[in-house]
Amino acid sequence: MTKWYPLGRAMILGAGLAMAAHGAFAETVIKLAHDNVPDHPMGKGFTFFKEYIEEQSGGEFRVDIFDSSKFGNFDSVVQGLQSGLLQMGSSSTPNLSPFSKDFLIFDMPYLFPSYEAADLITDGPVGQKAAQALAATGIIGLGYIDIGFRHIFNNQRVVENVSDAAGLKIRSTPSKVHIATLNSFGANPTPIGWSEVYTALQQKTVDGIDIDLNLAWFNNFHEVNKNLTLTGSTYSPHLVMVSQMFMESQSPEHQALIREGVEKMKIFERDLIRSNEKEIIEKMRDAGVNVVELTPEQLEEWKAVTAPIYDEFEEAVGKDLIEQVRQTIADHTAK
């Protein structure tokens, strides 16, 4: 990897290396927690970040990754960041909604027609404002990475039309909007903790799950769900976070390096998520999964049944925020 330093950083890091040669060097450890497996694009993204930061700092930083929720659940991550016991972490936006209702915008069904549209919002004023709300809790949001668009997997039957989903017991997140979306499909949403999902699918405690392609593949859900319907109902991002206590203890140059590393990792991770999807669909077909690609007419039916959700959650999410997102996407599309 080619080293690159903003003006002044090379001199500072060079001085640090000189100190190291005389035995005065002490590396700074960044403990980083996320809830995905190492082979998932998120896992590979954080490995990219680790390698980038360690190399670009000349060894002044060491990044220790706690993948697969090894550091603990969401509450443990938040408490770790607030106390400084954990330096960096990642979480899905539904978990962050108690800190700001602005995060609820990402739960709204069929609001984002593409990854490009999602980028406009996560990387623009809406995403930045939501992330800034964490500052009051001692956490800094550094940028959003992808999970993907949610699709319906199930182990009962082929689902093409909305009526085919009626009665299916589908695992959901605790998000009220996510639950309402599954209800609109006629399914029976069942919140289950992430660590228990595979077992619940295997034992048929639930009939299926509403999840993106990468998470499904890298967690082997195709082994216990043989029907996939590409509904693409909801876009799900993760926010990369850093402890404010830790960040403020670092020099301006090191703060800039961390932000730079997250920005490069974000681009790397998003590209992996998006480029993987076609290949994953083919791999699932090869593994015996029935993959249903909806026609434009069928997709419109799925979208139509979710329309009342906007009336139901307009007050909670904010009518102005919903319109801001719609207008931002429409303006960009019109260009």
C-alpha cells in the first residue's frame, strides 16, 4: 500500500519512529468492535482499515478487531465507546434511533431506489445531522458503510406476489418501522436477537428472515432458507463510530489519519457489498435456492402495500425530513 501523508504528518510520524529507535516509542491501541464475520465485506473493510492505519502511522497505531460481536452487544459497544474502554465500533442505524429520530429515515420502505440514492443521504446533510446527535453521548460518527437492501428469505414456499407472504413468520429487527413493513406484507414479524437467528431458522422457530444478500450468504442462511424473493424493501447502513474521549486525546494529525482511514475503508467496503450481489445470487441458485426476481409490475404491488407506513410514522420520523430525502433524490435523478 502506498503511503501518503498530509503536509506535516510525515515529519511528526518520522519523529515518532526516531523515538522508537531509542526505545521511547509506545504504540497506541485502537480496539474496534463490529458484529459481522471476518469474511463479510464489513469484516474485510475493517481489516483494510487496520492495515491502512498501522502502515500509514509507521506503527504508531495498532488496531485490534473484535468481530462477530465478540466485544458484546450494542449496549456493550456504546458503553465501551463512552468510557473509552473501546476506541471504535460500528452499529446499524435502527440501534441508533434512540439517540436521534433522524436515524429512523433509513428504516422507511422503498425510500431509496438505488445505492447511489442512499449515498446522497448518508453522505449528505441528513446523514451528517443524524451522526452529530451522538456527540452529546460522547461518541463521534465518522461515516456510513453498507449492509444492503433487504430481501425476503423463507423456508416454506416460493413467494412472488404479496399475498404469497401472508402468514409467514419472519424474523425482524426491533425497529417499529421494520415490523410495520413486514406486517404490510401480511407476514408475522418476529423480533429475534442477531446471535440467535441461524438457530431459529434451522429449528423453524421462524419461517424466514428479511435481510440483505451479503449477510445472508456469509452467515450461511442459504442452508436453512431455500426461497429468496428480491423485494429490496429497505436500505440498511451501519455507522462507524469513535470514542470522543479517545479522539480528543489524539493529535490533530492522528485524528486526520483516523478520519482518512475510515473514508477509504468506506469506499472499499461499499464496493465489495455492491459488486458481490450478482455473484451471490448465482451462488445461491447453485446451492439450490429458488430466487424470484420480481417484475416491475410485481414490485409496484409490494411498494403499494407499504404506502400507509408513511402516514403511520410521519410524526415519529418527521414529515419535513421525509420530504427532504425524497426531494434530494428526485433532484439528483432529474439531472
